[in-house]
Amino acid sequence: MAGANPFIKQYLMTAGPTPVPPRVQAALAEPVVYHRAPDFDALFARVLARLPGVFQTGNDVIVLTSSGTGAMESAVANLVRPGQPILACAGGKFGERWLELGEAFGADVLAHEPEWGARIDPADVDRLLAGRPEIEVVFATLSETSTGVVHDVRGLAEVARGHEVLLVVDAISGLGATELRQDEWGVDVVVAGSQKALMCPPGLGFVSASQRALDFAAARPAPRGAYYFDWARAIAEQRKRVPATPFTPAVSLVKALDVALELIEEEGLDRILARHDLLARATRGGVRALGLDVFGDPDERSTVVTAVELPDSIDGGQVPRLLRERGIVANGGQGQLQGRILRIAHCGYFGAFDVVVSLAGLELALQELGADVELGAGVAGAQQVFAEAGIPVA
Amino acid sequence: MAGANPFIKQYLMTAGPTPVPPRVQAALAEPVVYHRAPDFDALFARVLARLPGVFQTGNDVIVLTSSGTGAMESAVANLVRPGQPILACAGGKFGERWLELGEAFGADVLAHEPEWGARIDPADVDRLLAGRPEIEVVFATLSETSTGVVHDVRGLAEVARGHEVLLVVDAISGLGATELRQDEWGVDVVVAGSQKALMCPPGLGFVSASQRALDFAAARPAPRGAYYFDWARAIAEQRKRVPATPFTPAVSLVKALDVALELIEEEGLDRILARHDLLARATRGGVRALGLDVFGDPDERSTVVTAVELPDSIDGGQVPRLLRERGIVANGGQGQLQGRILRIAHCGYFGAFDVVVSLAGLELALQELGADVELGAGVAGAQQVFAEAGIPVA
């Protein structure tokens, strides 16, 4: 369990936690503030005013001190009671978390689990809901980090509306990195976390719930199974003249978030999404130039994380270790994909040359493992995409 | 909702969040690390090895990404099922949280609520448990921050053992600032948070649960009402060869905690408790010298926070504002004690001259409000106690 080589410069290239901009990092080191004093009040009000823009919603966005999974749990705890039928869709490890959460809270879980890497087909969900009209809540994922697949949330929302059921979407790894128009698409609940495209350290969870979802939660019979994660309590505090949290929030992380949201506002959501799209296309260009394939549904190409299928000829499980020896911390495959993929992240505070670093590292690792690889070929493939895109004009 | 005057130096004098040592602050600004890579593994293993020393226990201490209230919720979610009878003791706002949590989770709550400021009498708890032999879990508080009273946890643990019930103690504001010998006293579950005597920003919760408590939780029928806060899941991850967390932890806060625990180890728990005792005695000396009283049970004197009864002759609700205008952020009274007390904190990263600052500020505020106060008298009362104690020898 030795740490990383302290003499090697470190490059954080994971899909979460993601690297944090220097200004955000500096905010973390500012003195701790009391959460019920004017300085924090002003800061928290600013954060609450800015968050809905990222969700593209008019809802209040609830700020929780928890991992993203805590925010997911809040959705189950507020919307589901023991014995209640729900539909949970999973095409990878994070989708499966909805199943596990539903079961932990005693729901009657109808699991829709096409294989890992599949993109949930809204038509399948339509069929499943038609067969179980008693279901009132559906759970799904925006970007499935374990497989690099971004699901068709817009299509799922249409189906949900058709059946008059609530759609809850885990957007932890996708929000701010791929399109999600909550209000326009009619997504009832969007859950997010601080440590992905929101460019903060982990430790804050977010929930944007429509009035319909809040009313549905309020109408559930007690006991709620939620106190710390009670939406109504949080909303009531946030809507006060001086917005507050029911419990001591992670003030340092909220300070960091304030700076990150300022950066997001400065860059602009459209430009941010375009940047992610370019980074993803360049990554795919590099992968193709190496003669490798992208894992998962071929009709969908994620702007959040690119899962590269590793050659069968090598011991793929060694790739993350070989990258780490060179200072790059990157994600291999999880669960059933262990050793089969490398995930190249481009979510949040990532730029063109981060893609170059990841591909250059991958090439070196592949060579060391005996794969047939031309050093620089993947990098050149990515460069070609960047060259065609030109330098972005502000 | 204007912020504090930016030209006035700020002094954080609250009982939580508490001020954070410079080395801890600096750790917060370090680059974000991936939570499943060797650097974090080594750091987290170090944190897990050090935490039990502060709890004075041989238990694994569970690290949660949440406020202290999240850690409290975990105790209820793991130990209590709807309809289950519990005893919840409350002598202030934070004790009342146990009642609210019990009710939120559908427990049959027997509430023991002497007035705010009272110290829970173990004999009363003994009597209540004798009358309700079906009760298996009792909830209590170590340091009641709202009133400045430290409860007799040792006595409560003796009573709990006599009835063979589990005792769960919220030690959020007291752990590391006042005596709590978990194993020696036989306290089954101790809950804590990062933002008090552990000298970190808020955002981490801790649970030290005895094997008896873990077995009791495991024997509860599903649904658990806990997934994010499931103790068994957290313990299983923490006990792996490479200790981990089930969900992405607040890595920046864990880094800060690593440094804070190092500082605690360097100072030594005995010396830390002696320092808190001295700071509290000096504060009381200052309060007495001002002709004021300490609020709450006269037989108990907290080493965590001193609640000062404000003179009836003044508008006590103005004191926090007047302090704030001078740069001091301090806690007035909450709930029914609003306007009646000022709480002088000395919990965590506090030294002699922080007590001096708080008392000097209080004197100025009292004078402005028209109270009969001799400037410097309270400060001198505290100085007298420090002078008698001499300079601590390392």
C-alpha cells in the first residue's frame, strides 16, 4: 500500500473525483466560516441562485452534505415506501445502485437490466410501464461512468410523461458535461454531485426536484425514512429570506462550489458542452488511430468519459498500474469490465492536452504490455481533431 | 444580507464549525486525489488507525461523508425499525434531534426531556428503563452545545449496562474536548463530526459502534432504511486489506483530517483535555469577574463551550451582532435561549488568547448595550486563571 512515487509528477485523469481548477483549490484553503453568519449567507444565496442554470431548471436545487450516492438515497427515501413498486433501469454499475437502493428501502423493484454497455431503450421502458401501471416512479442514469454510455434521458422523459410517472435521473457524472435540459425535457428529479463537471472535490450532493415530485414526496405516508435527507426540510430552509441549510453544511466545499459556479458562468454552459464534445471527439480520434474500439453502444458517443476496449492480446488489468507508475491516475474497468477497458475522462476541468497526456500514457502502457502500437499515433489522431477545430474563439 | 465588513479582521469563535489550524487549512488546498489509488489508500489507512485513539476504543471508527447529523441518522437507521420503542434524552436543541430522528424513522419514542440546561440524571433514565423493559436502545448527548451542558455519559452507560440496553451517544461537540472513554465506560455507539474538537471543516461524520451494536443492527429485519449510511457496508469496505469507503468520500476533508489527527497525536489527548479544562476555567473566571453567571446545571462545568447568562437589563439578542461588527463571530442562544445567553467556545483549535478576545468583545458589547461593566475586568479574571496555571511544559 505504498503511495505514489513522490518524484513523479501526478496527473489526475479520473472521471471522478476530477481535477479541480486552481481558483477552486485556493478557495478550499480559506478560513472556515460559520454557516449562520452574513458572509456565508451571501455566499450560499449566490450558490443557490447559480445552481439552477447548470440544471437548466426553475426548480430550487437542494444542496446536501454527502457524496452523490447520498443524493440518490434522498430520492429513494423521499419518494419510495416499503412495498411500493418502482422501475429501476441499469446498464452498468451506477445504474445498479438504483436497484440496490430500492431494495434497501423495501421497494418492490422491477429491474430493467440490459447488459453492461447497452443504452437503455425508451421503447423497452414504455413496454415495461404499460405492463405495470401501478408503478409511479422510474429511476435511470444520465452518464453511466462504468461503461462510458450516456443514456437517452430525453426519450425516457417522454415515455415517463406518457405514463404519468415520475422520472428520477442520476446525473452525477454527466451534469454540466453533456446535454440535460431538465425543465424542457420534463425530468422530475435530477441528482448530481460536486466532484465531476462541477469541478469541486467530492462531498456535496444536489437534488433538483419538480413541484410534482415534491408534492408526491409530501403525500407519502410517514415514516419517511428520511430526516438528514428530507427534501421538504431542506427546501424550507433554502427558501427562507436568508437561505440556510437544516444541518451544518460542508462550508469549505460550498466556498469551493461558489468559485466553480462562477467559472462555469464565465465559460458559459453552451461553450462548456462544446468543449466536452470536442475533447470526446479528439479522444475517439486517438483511439481509432491506435486501431482500438470504443466500448458500448455504437450509436452513442459520450462527451463525459470514453471507454476504450483494450486489445485481447494483452493483460488489460495491468494498464492502470502502468499508467500510475508514470504518474497518471486513470480508471480501468469496474466489475465485469475489469481488465477489458480503460476509461479516458474528459469531464469538468479538462483541456486538449489532458487528452494528449492520457493517450500518450496509454500508448506507452500498451507497448510495455507487448501490444502492436506505434508511439504517437493515438496522440496524432487526437491532434488532428483539435487542428480541424481550430482555436476556440471567446 | 451584506457580508461582514471586509476591512475588519475576522475571529471565528463559534462552537462549530470551529477554527482550523493552518496546517489543516493548507492540506485542504492540496490537489484532489482519486479515492481508489495508492496515495489515498495510505492516507485513509492512517486515518482509520488514528481515529480510535480519540474515541478511546478498540472499535473500527466508520467515516461517513456527511454532517454530524448524518452520522446520528445512521445510528437510528441501523438500530431502529418502525414501531420499535426507544428512549431519547434531551436537555437542549441537539438532544431533541434524537427525538426528531426517532419519529422520522417511525420509532415509538419515549422522550425524556427535562428543561433546557438540565443535566440528564442517570437515576431518571434508570427509572424510565425499569418502567419500559421492552426498550433496547437509549439515545443521549455528550455535550449539549445549545446550553453548554456536558452530560454524565459514564453514569448513563452504567445504567444502560444494568438494563442490558444499547447506549448511543451524540459526542459531536464533545469528542476530543471533554472526557469520553468509550470502551472503559461501555458506551455502545459514539457519533462524532469533523468540525468541532477534531479541528477540520464540517463534512465528515464518524461512528464508533461496538460489536454488540453491530450485531444488533445486523439482526434487525430488512428493509434497513439505510444504504448510504449502512454500517455493515462501511465496515466491510474499511476492513479490506486496502481500506476503502463504499462511496466516493470527501477526499479533501479526509486529507485535512489526516493532518488534524497528526496534530492531535502530537499534542496528546491528555494534554488536549487539560488545555480545554484550563480554557474553560479561565472563561468562567472571566464571566464571574464580570458579575455574570454560567447558564445551566451548577454542578457541571463544560470544557467545550461556556454559556454566559446575559444581564436581564440589556437586549441580549443584540450581543452577537455587536460582536460581529467588531469581527467576532460567536454564538448567541438558540431556540428558547435566544437573547438570554452568549456561548463562548473553547473547543478544538483554541488557545488562551482566544478566550481573552471573546471576553474583551463581550465587555465592549455589554457596555454599548448600557450594562454596568468595567472594561478589562473579565479579561483580567481569565488572565488570573492563566497566570496561576503558568506556562504549560511540553
